[in-house]
Amino acid sequence: MRPFLSLLPFLALVALAASFGAFFQPGPWYEALRKPPLNPPNWVFGPVWTLLYVAIAVAAWRVWQAQPGPSAALGLWATQLALNAAWSYLFFGLERPGLALFDIAALLALLVFTTVSFRAVDPAAGWLFVPYVAWVSFAAYLNAGLWWLNR
């Protein structure tokens, strides 16, 4: 049971980022935007992000278990988490899809580096990031489409 207690700080950091992002909800501005093809209904995002956030925390925890203490891999993880949280502020808070597109492009690149870095330390941690990379790739498509259709 004791090793699982060390998962709690990772879950807490991810929950903090998720809570910050959730503060900026889609509202009338977002509802009025023209949406790109394949734009899912709003209810899809909550369950998907919940599963992804758990995987994000578990992946970092596995890396920390394999290499306790600060590491480049965990530095990448913390940075991508900050970019993840910033996206909601830029997109929904500031209502700036173009600026959010720069953030999500940087996030996606950082996710690839984080995935590779995690995989080198713990292959399972790298695999836990694959759905996250896929979802953020889809989110980048949606962000680009929303920006393009509503310029």
C-alpha cells in the first residue's frame, strides 16, 4: 500500500491543472462558433479528460518510481501539464483560439518528447501517454478548425 501513497502527489498536481482548466468553461461564445467536422458533443470531453488525467498521473508516478527524485522526464511532464492548463485559459478564458493553437502545438510537441522520455525510463509509462497524444492531436485539429472557421 505504501508505494501507492506516492501516487497521491501526482494525482493532486494533475487535479490542480484540471481544476484550473475547468474554471474556464465553454459558454455562449463557444456555442456560437462554427464547428469543424467531427466536433464531438460537449459531454464527451469530461469523461475523456478524466481518464486521460488519471493516466497522466500514473505515468509520471511510474517514472518517479523507476527514478526517484527530479529528472528531465518529470521536468517535461510538469511543463506539459502547465501548457495543458494554459490552453483552457487561452481558448475559453481569453476567447483566443489562435493563441490557444500555438499553445496546443507546443503541448503536442512536448507530449511527444515526454512520451519518448517516459518510455526510455518505463515503457508502460510511455504507453500511458499514447492516448493523451492521440487526444491532443484531435484537440489540435478541433482548435485549428475552430480558429479557421471563425476568423
